Amino acid sequence: MSKVQLLFVPFSVPISFFYRVRYKVTMGTSSSSYAPKTVYLDVDGKMQKVIFSRYCSPCDIRELLCSSSNIARNTAIRLVDSEGALVSIDPTMPTNTPNSQYKVMPQSTGQVGDKEDMFQNVLSQVAEQFSRAFRINELKTEVTNRLVMLEKRVELEGLKMVEIEKCKNDLRKLRDEMTSKGGGRVTCGCKYSFTEDGKKLSPRRDVPNYPKYTLSQETIEALKKPTFDVWHWEHNEMLSCLEYMYHDLGLVKEFNMNPITLKRWLLGIQENYRNNPFHNFRHCFCVSQMMYGMIHLCNLQERLSMTDMCILMTAAVCHDLDHPGYNNTYQINAHTELAVRYNDISPLENHHCAVAFQIISMPECNIFANIETEAFKHLRQAIITLILATDMARHGEILDSFKQNVDNFDFTNHKHVTCLKLVLIKCCDISNEVRPTEVAEPWLDCLLEEYFMQSDREKSEGLPVAPFMDRDKVTKPTAQIGFIKFVLIPMFETVMKLFPQIEEIMVQPLRDSRDHYEELKQIDDAMTEPLPT
């Protein structure tokens, strides 16, 4: 059996290389992770050894596989293992052995007609084109008629545009009148409106027709840790990771979820997170991954029920749906539609719940379609309770309740478990500073950007401005020191009483982060002190 070794290293290293290097350092990998990767192929019954750099792009690897299998470069291919299962073609693909060779197979491009029939069809089309080319007079008449029709349409559309502009002007006048009377700040509209029957909630793209994504063992292990670099992934990859979490925790099997419905539901979730600087789909993934990590770190699968696992994960995924980028304080002070609808009581969190269950109410996105009605009612109420707990106005109330139970915590006590779930989703929601500095600090930049957008708007509308959001008053150290010392550390240290294993991985990084920002503040203070005369 002949062996051919192919080694491919790209001439130019892509920018993503630097992010991947940083990610691998963060995950604690050794220098051996930079070694080339080797896979073995079965090409016409002969083994072929292929070697490539871990930093090749999927496109480069596809070309390499094509050339090694005597297939034309631009041919669409798929890679299957010895059992016929599909293998993802990317640098993270699992390696194999000479005894379990992969096979490269051209993808079918669909049925085509017989070559002679196709040739005859082309000839007939050419003949028809020639025939039409000689019917000049008929074509002139046809073009003239179409021009007349177009002129009429343009005239009608012009009249419509005039009417539209008149309506717009009327709306502007009405809005100005309402603002001048001091009762009309309703400018923080929602992407989702209750009068549109959920039209905007449907995914804007169909469910991707791809086999179950194969995550590398390295990625699987990384997902379970707070050090996971959430900036390393594109949206489709984050969707695949969320899908994997539901399968790995056994939720798909336990609740008889249709895998295709799960994909549609996740797409619907992604489409209903706005492109805010902070409260966006990446934040949703960040919170969900931290919840998944805490489930593994605290061995919650052995202590809580599958229903509790589902409640925790689904609440994390849905907890900030359709967040407009302006917090509850703004909603209430500006008398927005959400504040009026929910009577100034956690307007954003109530809205997140409403959007979450509007998505689930659509049959194509209903991941709970196959469970009993009573079971769904329990899930729904519990998920709503957790999402409402993410309102920071309730932080003290929820933490005090947990402190009363933590010393004598009973996992068979429903009240105790509910209290724990409320604290867990709060921990995950504000857990950025638990992560490594290079992962956490960009989140702070995003949060401050969103704060500054709100404070600028509040100033322009004459509303109260919180000092921690004012770009003229806040700095990174002043924004973080108090929050870490008086909110994060006390909460995580309370959870540590129940789960001591989180101290090294989650609590110590918070202490280090506090010390880091206190040092920065000392430097800032020293630089702003007036020089002695």
C-alpha cells in the first residue's frame, strides 16, 4: 500500500490566527498544540497521508483534500469516516489513524437530464433567440407598450410617495406636539410589537441543512470552563455550541425535542437579539455558556432534576431577548411603551419573557411541543421567574433570601432549589469579570459604550442621568471597583459556601480583577494630582 504525504502551510497567516493563539494560551494548551495535523485518506483503495497546519482555512483544507484525491479543485466535496458519518472540514476536525481512514466524496449536484436532450434543448433555445431577433417590428411594439405601462406605474408611484411624505410630516408634527406637552416620550420602540402577530419573530433564514456539527474534544472541554473565549466564535458556531449543550445535558432526549425544531428555535432566538454594543446575541451565548459551565463545575446534574437543567439553560438563552439597549430606568423615566404596558415593573424583563414565549408559541419553533400541558405550564412559570430575577433592582432581595438558606441548604426543598436557580442565573448574567482579563475587558468597553449612548439620549431629552453612565464622569476603574467589591464578590462568595470548588476558578479571578482596577485607579489619581508649586 503506497503512502503519499501532503503538507500544506498557507503563505499568509490569517488575522484569526492571532485570536486563536490568544484563545489557546487562555485555555492553557502547551506548545504541542502548534504541531501540524495529520489525517489518513482512502483513495481508490490506497492510503494517503495528508498533513496540514492547524491554521489553514477550511477552504485551503478542501483544496488539499481535492488534490490528494484526484478531484478537480472547485468540486464540492464531503468527508466521511469509516462508518459513513460526516466529518467537518476545518482545522478542528478529529484526527484518525491508518486503520480508520477518511474518504473524500464529491457531492451530488442534483439530477441532470440526458446530455443529448440537454444539447437539443440548448439548440432549440438558440434557435428561438434567433427567431425573436428577426421580429424587430414586433419587439418595437412590445417595448413601446411596456414603456407606456412603466410611465403609468411611475406616475402612480409618484403620487403614492407624495401621500407617504404627507403622512410622515403629519407624524412628525404629532410627535413634536406630544413632546412639547411633556407626555410623549415613546421613542424607545421595540423590535417586537404585540399587534403584529409575531411576524418579526420568525427566523429570517431557513434551518441550515447541515449534519450535526462535530465539535473537537478541545472545544467540548473548553465549553465547560469559565475561561472560555466567547470572542473566538461566529454566530453559526455559537448556535452549534448551544445546540450541543442541549444534546449533551440530555434535554433533547428528556423532553422529546425535535432536533430540527431545536435548530429553528435557536435561529429564532438569534434573530430576536438586537445588534446592541452589549445586550446582543454574543451576550446571550456568554451567559448560556457560563450556566453550562456552572452546571458541570458544581455537579448540578447529580443534584438537580432534568426539569431544573432545562429551566436554567432556557432562561439563560432567553433572558435578554429584544433588549433595546436602554435600561429600565430610562424606560420608566421616558414613559416608553414598555414601561406603560408593564406599569413600570421590570418592563424589560417582562418584555424578554413575552418575546421568549411568542417564539415558542410558533409550531415550527416549539421545542416543548411533545410534553404534557401541565409540565409545560410548570416550565413556563419557572423560566419567567428566572428571567424576572435578572432585574438588578431585585438583587438585594434575592441574595438575602439565598443567604438565609445557604447554611442549611436542602436539595430536596423546592423553595431552597428555586432560590438557588435565581442566584445562578444572576451569577451567569453578570459573570464577565470571572473570565480572563483579555476576555472580560472588551465586554466592559461594550457595556460603557451602551451606557454612554443612553446617557447622551437622557441628556438630550432632559431626563435624569446616572453618574456611572455619564461619559464625562465615569472611568473603567470607577465603573468596576464598586460593582466587583459590593455586588459580584459578595454574591459569588455566598454561592461558594454551597459549592467550595468555585473559589479557585470563579471567586479568585474576581478578587484579582478588583485588585487590578484598584491599581489602575491609583495610577489615574496620581496622574490627575496637581504638581506641587
